[in-house]
Amino acid sequence: MVEFELRGEYIALCDLLKTEGIAESGGQGKAFVAEGIVMVDGETELRKTAKIRAGQIVECMGQQVKVIAASKN
């Protein structure tokens, strides 16, 4: 499982998939969501731009991403 440090309140699901290299583009990320192969916190997520916040776990294509809050320095 990899960790993604969230800079802000949330990130759109399709953007997270692209940022973490699971999808090659935002469009491919949206296609993965539409196909029903993306899970958020163990549940299939069908909203392409679902707001993913710190503490959530996203799974797709055998990869897991845990979203963590950015450290405040």
C-alpha cells in the first residue's frame, strides 16, 4: 500500500488515480470508475469525481492508496 499526502481538503477520485500512476490519464481514471473496478473504503465507487479525503483507502487494479493528511510544518 502506498500513501498519498493530501494537500487540501480533498482530491477527486479520477485525479488521484492519475496522480498515483494507476491510470495513465484522468480520462482513463474515469473509465476505471465507470467500469466499477475502483473501490473506496471497501465499497465500489461509481462517482468519477468523488471527493477523497484523508483517512480513506482507494483500491484499483490490485493497488491500494491510503490518503493521509499533509503534515503541517
